[in-house]
Amino acid sequence: QSTFSCDSEGTSSFFSNASDADGYVAAELLAKDVPDDAMEILIGDRLYYGEYYNAPLKRGNDYCIILRITSEWNKVRRHSCAVWAQVKDS
């Protein structure tokens, strides 16, 4: 089982993922690219968001979807995370 650290900078993409147990980034959105401060993304839609591929979910696997907000001011970076959804036996 993978352990996610909200402050980790070394997040991997789907294609650089070492094993099925490791987490990966599925999307990266800049605030300026989100229309009207609202946007829907279908998890696993096989599209690219930023430089990250939103890979299809594998049947029979459990997933924990984490939303991470990153802000930067005066070269100081801060992260805030929330468990967005848990998918069992997709």
C-alpha cells in the first residue's frame, strides 16, 4: 500500500509509476485555466491535464483520489490536501 505525503514534491506521472501500489498524479490544473472557478474532470478519462495523463482505472483495484492545492507566494510553496473520494473494487 502506498503512503501519500501532501508535501512531497517528487510526485510521479502514470508512466513513471514504479508499481501498481504507487500513487501517481492524474491531472494538474492552473487556477487561471479553470473557467468560472468550476470544472469537472472524469477520473480515468484518458486525457492529459497539464503534463499528466489521467489513466483509466483498472477493474478490481481500490483507489484513493486526493485533491492537492498548491500555492506559491514570494517563492514559498504551500500544499493543502483532502481525500476527495475512495473507490473500492472499481
